[in-house]
Amino acid sequence: MSTTTGTRRSTSRILPSAVAILIAGTLAGCGSVNAGTAGKQTTEREFRNDPAIESVELTSSNTLPWSGSVGGSLTARAGLSDDELAELVDRVGAFESQKHDGASVSLRVVVDDVTLHVLPDRARNARLVAVANQLRGDTGVVSAEIEMPVARGARLTALTVSADRAFELAAATPEPLREHADEPPVEIAVSSEDGVSLEGVQGGTWIADAQRVWATVGLRVRVDELQATPETIDLHVADPTEVAAARQAAESALGDHTISLSVE
């Protein structure tokens, strides 16, 4: 009887100890589990003192088991030359091409109000840099963002100083964004400081239609805003009493082109 009791007491002491050892072992492995956190620290160390970079802003996520991701922006030093930008993007792309501490890394480079979504693909990055160098030297462009994911065509988001520049940029985006004819059309989201917003894909007649409506209606009434997609044009005028006149002018500009028109 006493032997049995002793065994039970011994077992009751061993079980908590085993649990404690298991917990300690698990906690010791947390550095590996929190791969995103570790990857973020490695990424920050890699670029914090890069002479071409002014600041580093990163986020991370931890995905069990032992994997994670790191994202964020690297703001380049002002006045970076074209060659210096190309070299910086090369360094970032090469860093992205490998996992760090179990984490995948995806970064943006911001240079003179132009944002590039860098890829672990040197050829595509070279095209991004070529477009960025065109846009950051364009006085008609306030800011821009360029994406060229491998899975689909390129995307350009931009803010311009005027409607005219917005229409021009939407109609003829920089060539490196669509280098080959078999690539999908460029997706655009181009707006202007004076009220034009164009969102869709480059190509077709919709951009020219929107430009004619903007110009024609603007000769008769004050236009506050024009929003256009390949299927619709939404027009907002300053004076509610001029809606009818604006609609008539817009319909005249469109002719027999089939596009949905809204005037408010």
C-alpha cells in the first residue's frame, strides 16, 4: 500500500517537471518561430546604413511554423542619380531573392515622390527604374507609383498637375511598362490636381472620349470633376442649374460612342 502511494507521489512530482521542460524547450525555439520579426531585424540592418537610403520603414508578420514575411519602404536619398537608383534597386532585388531568417521580403523604394515595387527579378527591375527616371524628371507629374508583378501586367498610379497631363500620361504610359506586345495592357489610375480621374487599362477610345467631354463641357460650364473608366464617364459641374447644358455638351462630344454618361 505504501509503495503504491509513494509511486503516485513520485509521478505527481515528475509530471509538472516534464511539462516545465517542454515549455522551456518551446520558448527556446521562439526565435525561429518568429521568422517575420527576425527577418525584419535583418532587413533593417542590411539597409539602415546604405549610403543611397535616407530612411527605412518596415512591417513584419509571423506565420507558424517558422515562416513569416517582411514588407515596407526604403526612402532613397534626394537627388539620387539614375545610375545610383539602378544600383540601389539591384541591391534590394538581390536581397529579396532569398529568404532571411525564414521570412520572405518584399520592399518598395521611394525616390523623389516615385514609388517602385521592387522584385527579385533584375530585368523587370531595370524596366521599373527606366520608368521611374522618366517620371521623376517630369514636371507635370506630382507623384507616381509603379508596379510590375510577374503574374500580370504593369500598373501605374499617378497624380499630375493638370488634366491635360493626366490624359497624356494615361494615353501613352512610359514604354518600358509594356515592353512586349504579348504583355497585358497597362493598368492605370491617373488623376490630376484640377479634378480628372482616369482608371482602367491603357488602350481603346475611352481616354480620348473622356478628354473630349472634359474639353467640350469646360467651354460651356465650370467642371469640378470628371471620373472615367472604359465603361463610364461621371461628370460633376459647379452649378446645379447647368447640369442640363453640361449633359448636352457631353453627349455632343461623345457622338455615337457607347459609354455610360452621368452628369451631376
